[in-house]
Amino acid sequence: MAEEKVEGSTGAVPAFDATAFMGELEGKIGAMLDARVPQPAQPAVSYPYGAIKPAPAAPAADDPMGTLVDPYVQRAVKPLQEQVAQATIRAQSAEDLARFRAAHPDLSPELAQKVEQAFGRLLEAGTPFVREDVLAWEMGKNFDTYRKEADKREQAERDRVAAAATAGGYSPGVANGINQDFNTMSDEQLALALKGKTF
């Protein structure tokens, strides 16, 4: 800013240049918003949960413009930061749910509901866990009950396999009355063996 002498004054008073002031103010606010608005990390979702970012540094004491506009920037940015944090947690929770369901497709509905309830309580308390850890905790808490249920399921599967092995059907060739190998039969024998048979 150029110094100009104002009539009636005893000393040189710098003239106020509003255009330069507004340009500097606009540049500072833009830079502060760019620095304060959280940018989504690449990739946006990590597993199990991303690291907590440190709080932004306080503005430098020797920057009077930054000190002037910082409270306004903070007021504008804080709701955005909360929304980004909530959206990140929702995305991570959805990714965790997809991984959990894919890893445990045969999980009983009762146990899945218990895991979801515990996960929801932990999420509301501000300490979200991975559903896999919640499942391990739930099963460890009631280990004897879940072990007995698993034993019953394994025994039922063994009984089903044993019943299928003793009451099985014959191969299609034996069921149709053909007890010879097609590869060793002549064409006449093959035609005779297949006469009147439907497939």
C-alpha cells in the first residue's frame, strides 16, 4: 500500500486500500477452509477402522488475519467435520457388516441379532468394534451353550450322511438294467442294450 499524505495531518498516514484488503481476506479464508475441511482419505473406507486424525493446529500467533477469521472458519467447518466422521463410521459399519455376513452365512438368526445389538450399543457409546470381535466375545461368554449346539449340529450332519450312504440309489446304468461297460461293447451289443431305453 502506498503511503499518501492526508491534508490536515501532521504525519504520513497510510491510505486504506479496500480492494487489496478484500483480496487478502478472501485468499486467507479460502486457504483456511481448504486446510480445515476434511478431505476423504483414499480409499474412503478402511478395515476395521481408520486411525483418528489429530486435531488441526491452532493458527499462528503472528497472523492477525488468521486470528481474525479463525473463529468463523471453525464455526463453519465443525458441522462438516462431524458429518464426515459420521458418514465414515456408517460406511465402515456397512463394510464390516458385509464382511461379517460373508464370513458367517450359516450363523443362527438369534446369535446374529445378539451380535448386532451389542455392536449397536458399542457404536452408540463411541467405541465401535468389528462384528467378528463381538461374535467372539458373545460366544466366549456363553461357550458351553454354543459348544452343545455345535455338537448337536455336527451329530445331525453325521446321522444324515450315514443315512444317505446306506439308502442311496444305483447308478443310471444299473438302474436301467445295463451292467456292461459301453467302451468295450460292439456297436451291435450297444444297440441291443439300449433298445427300448429312454434317457
